Amino acid sequence: MTFSRRQLAGLAAGGAALVAGGAPAIAQTTAAAAKPAIEPTRLVSAGETLRPEIVGDFGIVAAGRHYAVAAGTRILLAGGNATDAGVAAVFAAAVTEISHFGFGGEAPTIIHDAKTGKVSVISGQGVAPGLATPDKFAATGVIPGNGPNGGTIPAMVDAMALALQLNGTMTLDQVMQPGIELADGFVMYNFLAEVFASQQKATSKYKSAYDTYYPGGALPKTGAIFRQPNLARTMRIIAEADRAEFARSKDRKAAIQAGRDAFYNGDIARRIGAAMEADGGLMRYDDLARYKGRVEAPATTDVFGYTVCKAGFWSQGPAMLMALSIAEAAGIATMEPGSDPYLHTVAESIKLAFDDRNAFFGDPDFATVPMKGLLSKDYAAARAKMIGPRASLDHRFGNPWAFEGRKRTTPAFTPHMIERKAAPTADTTAIEVVDRQGNLFSCTPSSGWLLGGAYIAGDTGVPMSNRLTVFDLDPTSPNLLVPYKRPRTTLSPSMVMKDGKPYLAIGTPGGDNQDQQIMNVLLRVLAFNQPLQAAIEAPRINSNHFHGSFGIKKDEPGVLEIEDRVSADVRAALTARGHKLDVLGPFAVSTGIVAAGVVPETGTLRGGADVRRERYVFGW
């Protein structure tokens, strides 16, 4: 027999009462002593999860790998705040999570500033090179996801510099030190070693990358020290420029700018541009020199008494806001979490919102997007009425212009699949930090990955982005490839506020899955007040119904991935409704949620990390 900790406490309290009562307690205690003692390792806590929810009052870092968590924790210990720690973790991830994210990738970020109470988005998504036009890809009909023409302008360094200038307390030199040390050498872990083994042939297409990742043709082994000397040199150039300017001016923001400019305006950028041109790429030095990210207001919606904040319509983030509003309008708060009506409503809400994502989203600097209509609660209510008892197998694009307050000025675009062979796509990581002041940092870094073959620009050690493939080539699409335009990125950091106060930073890898998986968790936390770690570990669904973002924009109408921990009777009911179930293993949806935030009632901190993808969280 096993006892929960609560039951054990009750037994202990009862024993104490008996002792207080005198002699009868002695006889009963003697009788009880004859029973075998409860082994402590067999105690079961009510609501116990596979991993504990991390709690504390100092700071919490949640990220993809232990190296990134350690880097962020180190900066918190050194007196940094959540943004300092988050930026350090991103740089560490760029060195050690190159299966999913490299130094030349992207890093969309959302920050809550505890002093001002303001939530800000740092775009962190690179733009298309100046020479990148649809005609360059007309012969193949699809934009490649790898190689010298796979990427947008590297945005991570710029984004992290902006983050530090906006809400940090440290310099680039300080927060880059853990990453620089890791570039000098880190112990190879098994997952990354397996990715290296699987991608050796693909990476052999690009000499600079092959020489970097497979020196002498040798395959990196688990437990061995893996070094990236060229990347370490590039990182030191940035840190030294920051350090020199700070020594001269004592101006932290000017020093950060000097470090950032060492990457985009100096010799590093010239070598990247020269390498790209030599390898047949479209990117040039001028593309890096002119690039500048910016700070923007978040897109938001209020659901279940909370305010959810996302990046703008150049990302897929607002689709989650729409899906949450549709689900709320459909009455999901009255349903049993995990039941057949509940999962049906989640799936149908996602399908409606993401069909609209494909039809209407694009960089607002270049595309006319009905942003007001798409986020309208009246529009959400109208979409919710389209959810019937059966699964829809059609793409149901809405008419947000009817809720926009102005006439449509753009041509109609019908999303479609490209009839070409699909190319491999890879993934992402996520970093979430909270500190004792209530600063929140949410970042979703990606690109520069190994899958399909990494491409490194010359001797810089910088693996380049893979995000150009997200653009459309159809001239009627709001996401049409245009020079200096941001693709409608899948990268989607998230932040939640409660009554204007910080509540949660949350994110995940997973491409098109990201906002679906965050929604799975947020519904349980926001609408049903479930514990964070329990909500993260709960069984998930994921729709493949809508057209994907990468390569050939594949769709699978009605297909719903579902983990087999969802009971057989619920799965049967969903099948009866017309969902085409793809039953996965117990924790097999492609995701890896990490989260950190504040408990409103106490002001204390909490964090959680998915058992899927071996995520990590630490704090106190």
C-alpha cells in the first residue's frame, strides 16, 4: 500500500493526538509498530508529475538544454535580471543546440519590464536579402530550406542586443562569456551526437560546414569535447568590441551597440557576404549592414480573465490568439478537459484560425492585413458558430474584412500545396526566464540547424538561417517573397499577464505546431487553473489540417495527431466525429514546452519543462 504525503501527514497528526490522550495511545502505537514502515521512496504526492514543478523566489530559467539553463542561471547569480539571463541562454543555445538553432538564425522575443509594466516584442526575424525575388526560384517552384539560399538575414545578434538595451543590466561582453566558453568546447550529449550522425552526408554538400562539424571527417561522439574555434573567434570579436566601447565611454547601451555593429557592419559581415556570393547565394554585405530589427507592441487578446501577448502578423502568433478566442466563444470553459467535446472544440478552433493564418497573415510593412478584424471578438464568435458536431474536412477561410471597419483592398489568396518533392525541415528551441522583480523573458530561437545539411558562411563559424522557405511564391499571397520583407515566421514566443501583472512566459519548438501546443497547455492553466507542470505533461493533440509553412506547404485535411494516453473511448468518439486520428506514443507530439512565471496570489515564482524533447528548468 502506498500513501500520499498528505495522507502520511494525517497519520502523523492522528498519532500525535493519541499520544496526547494518554495510555490508550500507547497500546495503539505498539500495535501500529508491528506493521512494516512506509518506504519514503514509495510516497505518492497528489497530482504528482513525471518532473516536479520548480518553485522559488529568486529566479527560474527554462530552456532546451542544460547548457542554456546553466548559462542563464550563472548570469542570475552574477546579479543579472531575467533579460540578461535570457540573452546569455540564447547565446549558449546557439553554440550547443545546433541541431535546432545556430548563431546565424532568428530569435523573436517578448519582454515584460517590471519597472514600467510594459510588454514589448523584439522582432528578431531576419528579412529576405535584397536580391531574393520570386523569379530566382521560378525554375524549381519552391524556395530551398538549406544552403546559401535558404536563409533570411541573421537576426539573433541584433535581437539580443536590442533586448539588453531595452531591459537588461549587463553588457554583451558579460552575457556572452558562458557561450564563448562553450564554443571553446563542450561535452557532446547523445541527442546532438545522433543528429550529427544522421546529417553527415547532407552536410558534406557544404565544405565550410563539413569542416566545422566533422573535422577531418570524424563524427562527433557522445562524451567527447566538441569545439567550434571559428565561432568562438567570431563571438570574441563581438564581445571585445562591446568591452572596448564600454571602457571608453562607460555607456552600457553604446557598448552593446558597438558589439552588435561588429557583427553587422564589420569584417564578420564582409566575410559572410563574400562567402555567400562565392557559393552562389543571394545575400551580400550590404544586406547585413542595412539590417536593423525593432521593438514593437505585442498583439494581444483577453481570454478567461488573462491577457495573452504574441508577436505581430509577421509571425503565426496571432493565430493562437484567434484560436483561444474561438474556443472561448464556443464554450470550452464548460467542458471537461481531455474529453471528446473538449478536444473536438480545440481541434476545430485551431483549424479555423490557422486557415486564416495562411490566407491573411504577412509582414504588415509590405502586406495589407485585416488585423483588427482577425482579432475581433465578434469575428471569433462568428467563427465559433461554424464548429459543428463533426470534424470539418474543408479549408474554411473566413472574412475578417467584414469586421475590419474598412473595405478589402487586397486580392483574394487561396493557400495551396506546391507540387514538388518535400525537403527536410528542422526545428527550434525556446527560452523562458522570470526573476524576483517580475521581469519576464520569452524567446523562440531557430534556424542555422543541421537537418538537411547545415551551411556555414566561410570561416566565420556562423551557420546561416533556413527561414526563406517560409515565403510564398504566389503573387496574390500576403506572404509573397519580397526583398527586405520578413517571412511569416512560425517562431512564436508567448507571454501572459494577469490584471496587468506578470504571469507566465511560455514557448516551444515545433514549427507549425508551436502555437497549437502552447494553446493545449494554456487552456488547462488559464481556463481550468491546472498546475503548470501537470498542464505541460497532459496528453496533447496537434492538427495537420491546414497548409504548413515550409517547403511545399503540405496539408492533411482532417488529420489530427493524438497521444495514446488519451483514452480509447475518447479516441473512438473523435473518430466517430470524422477526425482522422494519427495515434502517437504517450509523449510523442512534436513539441517541448518550457515555461516560467509568477504566482499571483503569493508573488513567488514557478517553472516547468516538458518531458517531451528532454527540456530543462532550474531555479530557486
